[in-house]
Amino acid sequence: MLGTIIQFVIDVLSLGSLYALMALGLVIVYGILKMVNFAYGELIMVAGYSLYLLNGSPLPWLVMAVIAIVMAILTGMLTELVAFRPVREKSVTAVLITSFAFSTLLQNAALLFISPRARTVPLPDIFTRTVEIAGVIIPLRNLLTIVCAVVLLAVFALILKRTMLGIALRAAASQFTMARMLGVPANLIISVAFAISGLFAGIVAMFWLGRIGSVVPGIGLEPLLVAFIATVIGGMRSLVGAVVGGFLLALIDVSLNYLLPQNLLQFRDAFTFTMVIVLLVLRPEGLVRGPATGQRT
Amino acid sequence: MLRVESLQVRYGAIAAVKGVDIAVRRGELVAVLGANGAGKSSTLLAIAGALKVASGRIFLEGEDVASLTPERIVRKGIAMVPETRNVFADLTVTENLRLGAFIHRHDKRRTSAAIDEVMALFTVLGERADQAAGTLSGGEQQQLVIARALVSDPKILLLDEPSLGLAPTIVAKIFGLIEKLRERGMTILLVEQNAAQALKCADRAYVFSLGEVAASGSASEIASNTDLEAIYLGK
């Protein structure tokens, strides 16, 4: 019994950590621009393919991972430059279309220049190791996910609270035009938000690939959907809400995995989405309120 | 110091400001009066760069700033306090003020001194330094946004309806603070619907009607012109 509980808790925390990071990467951009970056999943894809292309190089895995994450950050910033900046003052529809288009462009680039088939990515030995806790065998990767997420969230919270950049980001998320009227440079703040989004996507990619082991052009779809749902149930403009939403979604997912009979497991997603719908009917604004008096940029 | 020439501002097809000329000399407090929809706030927002200028020019100390972005205009020395008391509600009072000094953020000593100075002037802000700005009363928020504009050390302060939605006692306090700023030599362009209060502290005034300047003159001239009072000031 204790073993099952420990297993359950670790599963929820590790999956929740991953989902929370996915959601944060999405909401950091939405919070400021009030627009969803539909190319967010492709940042994970770019990190995955970067890792794949570095396979066979003499570089230590950690260096390869850093390069892959940097590629995700740069792609995030490129997304802003190409798909958002030229049209963000025109209309929301235009931004939706351009971010979808950029997402399709990146996926098709992977299809054309690499392969439509799954490609194995190099993973560190530590991802295959296990530890024993109270008689339960736990993949070390799961514990690393939790530790990494805690450290990242703590550092991010510190930056938001204690630095001028963090204050500017929070102000821009609350009232973008007023922040500009105080001298906060619009383009720089938005670029930074996309860079942070890329950083989260890159780190998520490392652990997501650790679970799957290979990369395909459409690898970003599921994380994007997860991020979107976690953000919506957590509260679309709340960073805390994104984290809460991520862990709640993981709790629902893992609970259903444990509770559903074998013949119903294939319908797990249906049960998950049903619960999400119920949650949103009861609390349409999400679990956590966003910044007060936000306005469109 | 500030000269606006033939300013036009549009909201789509609607012309909110239809060729306005105003001037503010250094150290003056100039009031802009008029009924709702007269184009007063739109003029201020255009000067601050928050609204696009359809045509016309805006000179600050001889430099045309009409096409600059809001973040560049505040660096030139124009600080605006908008009509809707746009505090960053989830940030503390101190964080709001630090943001007001964003353009001087690399000079920590200057920022610190500026914040100390406004906290001495607006004593309630010192008492509420670590409180979330959204929890302040209306009057306290108004003081915060004025203080936030001042910490950027502007050459000219644009105030858009600082008395809006405030109780009479608080309005008197706010105008007392505005008078104090004026006595310290701050150049102020003040948009107000509370014409009587505005004319008491102003040197000169413009009266707007339907997007145009209908009259201008010294504050005493405007105050004593009963025709203007009846037509434009709603008396």
C-alpha cells in the first residue's frame, strides 16, 4: 500500500512538473501579448532534432542538451520576429494564422530535411537508472524532473519578484501600454518572454524525450495540447495558475491510469477531458485569477 | 517647452482631435477643459505617444516627438498620468515606483533618491510601501500614479483627470499636491472636468469643444467668461 502511494505521488509530481513547465512556457507569452503561440510545440521539436543532429558528436550529453535548449530559445525569439511582431498590432486573427503557419513551416522543414520517421535521440545513462524508495523502484529520470522543475520555478519566481526585468514582465502582463509609457521597451520585453518560453520548451523537451526516446515532426502537438489545457484550467493569465493547472492535469491523468480498468484505459483521454469540461463549467475563469486590470496590447 | 501644432488624432474613421494648437511654457500649469468627448484625453495620449498621431507635430524643447514610441517619449521627459489610474495592481507600491524610474534603472542611487523624495511628498505611500497597489484606496492610487510619473524626473507632467471618481476631500488633497508641484517649478498640462478647481491653480487654459480649441487665455479670463462657462463647462 505504502509502495503504491509513493509510486503514485512520484508519478503525479514528475508528470505534474513536466506539465507545469509546459504550461508556464505558453502562459508567459499569453500573459503579456494576450495571444497564444501555436508554434510553441515546435520549440520542443527543434530541441529534439537538435539533440538528434548532435548524436555521434564527441560532446558530453549535457553540452548537447544546452545546445538543444539554446536552439529552442533562438527559435522562440525567431517565432516572435517572424510570426508575431509584423502583425501583432493588426489583429488577433492575423497572429493566430501566422503562428499556425510558422508552426507548419517548422514541422515541414523537419519532414523535408530530416525525416517523417521517428529518429532516436541520445539520452544520458542517468535517465535509464532507477532508485529504490521504500521498496518501490522509481526511474531516476522522474526524480530529476521534479528537482529540475522545483529549481527552475524557484529561480523564475525569484527573477519575477526581485529583478527589474521581472517587475517589467509582470507590469507588461498587467497593462502593456502603461508599462511602455513608463519606458519599458515593448519589443525587448516581448522578445524576452519568447526567449523564456523557449527555455521552458527546451528543458521540457529533454525530459519529454527522456520518456519517449525519439523525435518526430509532430512531437510538439501533445505538449502544446497539455500546456493549453493546463493553462486554461489554471487560469489563462496566471503564472501560478499555469503551475497549478499542470499539476492538477497530471493528478487527473495519473489517477485515471491507476483507477481505470484495463479495458477502459484506452479512453483515458476522454475521461480526462470530461473532468476538464466539468471544471471549466464550474469555474470558467480557471482556478487562479490572473493579474488585475489586464488589457490587450 | 511643449508646442502642439495642428494635431489630429483619429479612432478609425472618427476624428477625435481635429487640428489642435496648444503651447506650454516652462514652469507653467496649463489646464485643458471641456465636456466629455471634446478630445482632451486623446490630445494628452497623443503627446505621450500612446495614441498614433494622424497628422500634426508635437515639439518638446524644439524637437518633434510626434512619431516616437511611448517608451522613447518618456525618455525625452514627458510623463503621463492617465485618466484611469493605471496602477499595476499586483505590484507593491515600491515596485510601481521602481517601474516609474525604469528609464534610470541603471543609476540605483538616483532611483533610490527619487523614490525617497516622492515618498516624503506623498507620505501615505511610505506607509503602504509593501502593500499591493490594487488594495489602495482611490485617492491613494491617484497619489501613487502621480508619484510614479514624478520618479522619472520628467520635464513636463501630463495629468489626465486626476480628480475623476474621487471624494471632494480627496480631490482637494490631490489639487493641493498639484499646487505644491507647481510651486516647485514643475511644468504641468492638466486635463480636468472639474473646471473650477483646475482654473484656481492654472496659469492658462484651453477650452476644447468637439475636437478643437474653442477658446484660450489666462485662467482668470476663462474663469470670468460666462459665455464659455455656459457652453463648454456645463454650468
